[in-house]
Amino acid sequence: MFSEMMNRLGHDAAATDLLNATKQGLGEAQELFEASLEAIAATGRVVWDRQLEQKATLLESYSENSGPQSLDLVLASSGDSLTAAVLFHNLCRETELLFDNVRNLAGLASSLPTGIQAGSLEPTRERVEQGVSKRFAQVVDAIVEGQDTVAEKAIREPDPIPERCYSIIGDLVSNREKALSPAGAVVLAFHARFLERIGAHLRRLLELVAAQQ
């Protein structure tokens, strides 16, 4: 099981640091993601301005060195611990890629002069956001709490996030009557793309956990 594999490297200080960094990174990425969504949906930047100090902290929080550190751990491992070390490396890599896209979303939110008014696209956009938020909760439960069964169950669930995101972008391209300015349409398209990538990395993290059963 995933939690048992993690315990195999529990004696290794580097492994412990990497796991703690991954747990912390996931939690902080979720906080930044939620703050970004709140800012994007708000009219004006009042809500986001309240988050500026927190945003600066979160953007600097996840170490870019975790990838090389996890690779070093793989190279130094042997026997039963090798499989766990490889899993550590993959978890760290996916978390870094996830964090990159959350940073992109945060950057988009911080640059918005006003909230997005998406007209008839709004219900679909909200469902996408809810789907990604649900994935965050599942990943945190599976990795931070070591709940292997959560990952197994979640990975079997349908994943409509990519299809809905591309549907938003397709509607923006094909329908000129949406209640959006050209600039707003571009922002919303990037917003959908970042959500799709965040959802993909979250699902990949669940797959990594579920694959250890």
C-alpha cells in the first residue's frame, strides 16, 4: 500500500523532507488555487488584494529543488526501497508541475482589472472549478492522510474536466455573441486551460497512489 511504501523510506531524512514538502506544497497550492478562483469570480480586485501577502508566501513556498532531491533519493536507494523512492520522485515531479499551473492561475487572477463575466458559459465554468476543487480534496486525503482507498475510488470516477474546459474554449471561438469582450474571452480561455492542466496533474497524483495497491 502507498502508506506502507512511504514508511519504507521513513528512516531517510531526505525522504522525510521530500514527503513533508510535497504535503505542504499540495496544501498551499490548494489555498492559492481557491484564492485565485475567488479573485477571478469577484467584481473588481478587492478580494484578491486581501490575498496579496498570502499569495507572495505561497508562490515561494514549494521548493524547486524537490525534483533533483527526489532523483538523488532514487539513485541512492536499493532493494525494496527503490520502488518507494521512484514513487517519491514521481510525486514530487507532479506536484511541481501542478504548482506551476496554480502559479499561472494566480498570475492571471492578479492581473485582472475586473471579474470575468462569462454569460451563458458561467454554469460550465463553475462546474469545472468545482471538479478541480474536488480533485484537490481527494489528493490531499490520499497523500497527506495516507488514505489509499480514497485514491482507488477517485481514480475510477469519470473525469469530465478536460471535456468541459475544451467546450468552453470551443464556445468562445465559435460563438461571437457571448457576453465577453475579446480580452475577456482570452482570459477565460487561459483560465480554462490552467484548470484543465491542474486537474490532469491532480488525477495523475491519484493514479500514482492507486497504482501501488
